[in-house]
Amino acid sequence: MDIRDDEQVARAVERTVQEFGAIDILVNNASAISLTATPDTDMRRFDLMHDINTRGTFLCSKLCLPHLERAANPHILMLSPPLNLEERWFAPHLAYSLAKFGMSLCVLGLAGELRTRGIAVNALWPRTVIGTAALQIAMQGASPEDRRRVRSPQIIADAAHAILTRDSRSFSGHYCIDEEILREEGITDFSPYRPADVREQDLLPDFFI
């Protein structure tokens, strides 16, 4: 579906309920990225990032709420960074940062709005760069060696599982980092998540960390 299209999103939510009977979890992961300075950011790209990142997160959350309210342990999880309003996170790529932090602001607002309904709203972000399709965009021009200094998406999947299996009524409004969440679960060996010949200290830190 096109997450910018209200009707398509509404149909997707309803079809999900028809197929599976309920919605227990919503993961807002869809994002557009363009790491460009203000003079180099055309407004079509600006609008695309905001329509997908911030508006898409708000829309999907809004439309899933009636179904989440009926779930036993409902969670909304944003793949977005901790709210850190420092100049260094905005100056190099203002348009993208505005759109991405918009997702994090949704966590702040929805966590407070939905707390009495027992719906958890949290964010998850990696400490290191993750080897995803988005990496190909974000690291254009990087050397092949740098492109290998990343972790596999499995670390995000494992951290998300840890969050989504917690009690929604007692764990909400948190900006989680993958490593920290896994350490709380007793996992301290992160070597399975990186190439065997790449040292832990050589991994690339992610944006906003």
C-alpha cells in the first residue's frame, strides 16, 4: 500500500482484521530518507519524507487504535530515534531530521494520550548502523569496507520482540536503544549480529546516537 493514501491504509487495516481477527501490535517502520542540506532539498522530497515518516506514523496509529484497544497486550512501536534536540542532529540534514523526529514526537504524545487505555507506545533505535536497504541510500559513496562495518537487522528484530512482549501497562513512553534492551534481557554477546571479521569497536555508530 501507499502509506500516504488514507483510503489504502484504512483498507489495509480492515483487511488485516478480517484475515487475522485482531491487531495486537503496530510497528511504524516506513520511512523516507534524504540526507541533504537545506539548499539541496527540493520541496517534493521534503513533502515525501514528512508524508511517510511523520504523517504515516500518525495515520497508521490513529486507524489501528480501535483494534488495539481490544487487545490483551497492545503495543505501538516506532523505529525512530531518542528525542535529542541538539543542533548537531539537525544542521547537516534538517528536512530528514524534522521528519524522523516527528515520529519520535508521536511516541511522546501517544504514550501520554493512550496510557490510561493500556496501549504501550515506545521507540526503538540502533546504536550502530544496520545493514538494510536504507543503508544503500544513506551510505552512497562509502567504501566497501565501511559498508561492512554494520550489524544485521536481526538485532533490531530481537530488541523489538523484547519490547513487544513486555506488559503494555507498565512499559510505555520509552526511547529504547537495541543494545540496552537486549542487555536488560540478559544478552551481552553481540558478535552474532556483525561480520565475524569486523571488531565490535569498528562498527559504525548510527545517526542520532
